[in-house]
Amino acid sequence: MPIVTVLQGPRDIEKKRDLVARITDAFVEAYELPAETVQVWIQETPAESWSAAGKLIADS
């Protein structure tokens, strides 16, 4: 059973629904697995809790 972890900033529920459907479809197609075996975990981190290039994303 594949488990995919997505680390991202907060997104609305419709975008998350679309993302998990597309990820699931990709695994079903690539590995010929039943969709029921694919798990997608979304971990959202607020912009003030992560950085890139030495600056908080919230400050970008």
C-alpha cells in the first residue's frame, strides 16, 4: 500500500480534493493498484512556520 505525504502551506478543501484524486490516479495507472490501497496524507504548515532562502515564507 503506497502512502504519499504532501507537505505544503494551507490550501482550500477543493484544491486538496483535486490533488488527492490526481495522486491516487497516478499510482493506480503506474502501479496497477486498486485506488483503495493508495493513501495520501497532507501536512499543512503555516507560512510563518517555514522558510526558503533564509526568509520566512510569510515575509515573502
